[in-house]
Amino acid sequence: GFYVEFRLWQDAQNRVYLIKELDRVTGLGQSAISVDDTLKIIACREQHKTLSALEMDLAIARQEGFTSKRSSDTSGAVSKRKPLVVIGVLTRFGRKNNRDAIRKAWMGSGMNTPSFIIVFVIGVNGFMFFRKLGNGETLKKMEKEKGVVSRFVIGRSADREDNLDRSIDDENRQTNDFIILDQVEAPGELPKKVKMFFALAADKWDADFYAKVNDDVYVNIDALGATLSSHLDKPRVYIGCMKSGQVFSEPSHKWYEPDWWKFGDKKSYFRHASGEMYVISGALAKFISINRSLLRTYAHDDVSAGSWFIGLDVKHVDEGKFCCSSWST
């Protein structure tokens, strides 16, 4: 009883306010206030204080998590930031040599270094020893230092859990650098594969950009980063070697388009980026993620990607560095 009496006098202002409110609502001259009502007021005010503190924390977290600026402190340590770009290297069964070549060339380190790094460490006893950083660790190093996330993207075999599937699972256990999609890996499924990559990557990583690359393309990470950084001010951007290639209506042709009749003069596609490599901004990747079940695909992945952005307020950037003609042999 003493505790309750103390709390009542401690929150006398709350008590007076509540009495006035009861008088106003009920019209009674002398309204009583219960201990329960007083405690409810106290609890609500405490919750309000807690909510205000959480809102401040959330505002700070949003500033840190959604900023696009790359900054370092005076000690040279890179501050926590979201990735600049998530690169999906589209690969398939029987292409391990291509993947290994990419791992040695740029994926996992961002430079022309092997797929492992030798690190010298001074032990507590003063002796020097070394260890190898595996590809999974060098991937994290590239993500931290350059803001670049890169993964090989592949589907599953039509005969689930056969030798093809098992070989990819074994390779992934060693390298930890795959996104394995729950769909059949087949040439005709490539457009759906690209759509699923963009959707899943947008769900998993909050990046400024998302890139699709073939597994026979060697990426200059520093040059790519510089190019993309110049487009950070564009909220919806689609970057690549833009073209409007020919539509082929003959079923026997290598690039046959079953929906050829949908394309205006039946001779050329709409503007889209060439399929070897193209990049979209985070907003467009999220658009694909949200609408993945509604976005249709055509015979080719690059045409399909271009079709998803028709009708949207998107900036098309014809980037010569993404064109095959600008690449060395």
C-alpha cells in the first residue's frame, strides 16, 4: 500500500490530468481515479519514451544502411556500407574450366591474382607462418574492400541429384561462390534464369547496382566500379551496349524468336542491352523481384530484360566499355 501511495504522489501531474479528462468526458464534478488508471498512464509514458529512443536508433540505422557514399575513417578502415554492385556470372554444367579461369583472373580478389592469397602471420611465440585464404574468404575481402559481390549462377539438372547436380554441390562446398537456382538448367531457360537471379539478388543484397555477366567475360573490377559510381545519381538506370538487333522469324535460325510477330515491323527488337554484360540499378532489380510472376520472357535473356523496362521511367545508358568491340582478345 505504501508503494502505490508513493507512485500516486510521484505522478501527481498525471493524476490531475486524468481527473480533468474524466470530468470532461463524464460531466461529473468529482470523478475518482483508480490506481489501475494511474499505472496505465505511467506505463504508456514509459513506452512512449522507449518508442522515441527506438525511432532515433532506426533513423541512424537507415542513414548507415542506405547511404551510397563510400567513405573511410582516418585509420584507413572502410566503413560499413551496402554493396556497390552484385555480379551474377551466368554459367552452366560442363563449364568448370571457365569458372576456374574467372576465379584466378578477377572473381574473389578483384585483381589479377590467384584464387587464393598467402597471408603471413606472426605467432605469439614470434615465429612466422602462413596460410591460404580460400576463394570464399577472398570473396569476402572483395566485398569489404571494393563493395563488389560476385557469384556464379546456375540451375539444377532435369534429373535432380544426378552427377551434374552433385558435381556443382561439391564445387560449391569448396568455393562457396554459387547461387544455385531452383529451376532446370537448360539453354531455353536462360531468360527465366536471369529474371530469377535479379529477383533473388535484390532480396538478399541491398546494392546500388546488379550486373549480369557471361562466364566467358573477364571483368576489370576497378574500371567497372568507376563507371558505375558515375551513375549513382540516377535512380533507375539500365547500362550496357545498347542495340536493337534483328528479329528472326524462321524456326530453323539459331536466334529464332517465337514471338516475332509482336515486334512492330517484325524486323527489329526494341532497344536493349547486349547479353554479354549489362547492369541495372537497385530500383529496377527490386521491380523485377516484386513483379517476377508477372514479367514475361522472350527467346533471349537480353531482349527479355529490355522488355521489362518498357513503359518505366528508365535511363538507358549506351556504355561502350560493355561492347565486345571494345574488348581485347
